[in-house]
Amino acid sequence: MKAVILAGGKGTRLRPYTTVLPKPLMPIGERPILEILIRQMSAKGFKDIIVTTGYLAELIMTFLGDGSKFGVKIKYSKEAKPLGTAGGLGFIKDDLSGDFLMVNGDLLTTLNFADLVDYHRKNQAVATIALKKRQIHIDFGVIELEGSTNNIKGYAEKPTMESFVSMGVYVLNTDVLKYIKPDEYLDFPNLIQILMAAGQTVKGYVFDGYWLDIGRPDDYEKANTDIQDIHRMLGID
């Protein structure tokens, strides 16, 4: 099965680090996060990988090469302009068939990608999204109104709410590609809404293990703190 890694973002929230280095090449411990992801994929049998690039693409291509040093084959798709988290798939339609894994190139997780694929196939979904339950802290008093009367029926001061968030890891069937137009901007949430409106089966896969998006400085620092504790669970040497 093929895998697609989205590595074209500018990483603006991690500046000034990403002024000279693309976010997927930011080191977590001794390795760039992109290398960690590729080694995880290789260990689970994903040997054919497409990396979509944009910002500082040449640095990513120089570091990864053809993928042979990681035991995989890597092909690149460079976006001349930002196309969103789903729009870039329009350029690689001819390189994909059946089901494929898609992963954001800026996350650290112990998720078993093969287990996610098995779940996707058993449920015969056109798209499956890996989900993580997160607590969301609201820094304001939250008011609940009653219908159109504007009577207040609830007031919670700075509540903590729980919600499922996307981990940035997906399994897709190539049927989704007919909803993506080449060279047109499209983010993944919009694609999912289009699929649901078309009556397609979209599933969620709830994951209880470690996951962290390194897009913010605090999260990047936490990933570097956590890497020693979770390294064994990543399934790589």
C-alpha cells in the first residue's frame, strides 16, 4: 500500500526555527520528525511513499533522497502554490490506487498505521480519520441560552470540555479523488464534508496512545522531552 506524507507547509507558528528549516525536518531527539514517520511506515510495510512538498522543498528532497537509506521508495510532488491539506492529492491521482495512507508530516505518534488500515478496510469506508480525545479549556464564562427567548439556562465559568480531534492521519480510498479538482485549493475538513454530503462512508478511529502535533513551540519542546520515554513504542530502531 502507498503512503502520502504532507510536507509542504510553511510552519509559521514555529518561527523563527522554520525560517531556514521546513517544519518536517525539525529534529525530535536525534532525528527529524519526517524521518521518524518514514521509519514507522517502513516498519509496518509501507514501502512506497509520496511526499508532497512546497516550502523549502529542496531541503526535504536532499535529506530524504530516493528513500533507499530508509528502506523505502520515495517520490515527490511539489506544489507551486499552497493547495491545502487535500488539494495536492489532485496532482498525484495517477500514482494512487485502492486504499492509501495519508499523514501530516509534523506529528509524533505511537499509532500503528497498519491497524488503522485494517479498521478502514473492515468497515469498507471511503475515508477513515484517526481521532484523539482532547480536553479543551475555555478561558471565558460560557453561556447557554434557551431557544429564542434569550433566557439563560446555563452558565459555566471557564469550563473544560472534551472533544475528538483529528490526528492528521487518514486512510483514503481513491474514490475520494474524483471530488478533488487539480490545482484547486481544498482543505481536508472540506473534503470530508463533500464526501458526507455525497453519502459516502466516513469512519473515525479512536486512538488512546501518544500523539502530538509539533506545530507550536510548546508542543515541539514537549515532543523533544517525551521522545526518550516513547521511543520504544514507535516501533523503530
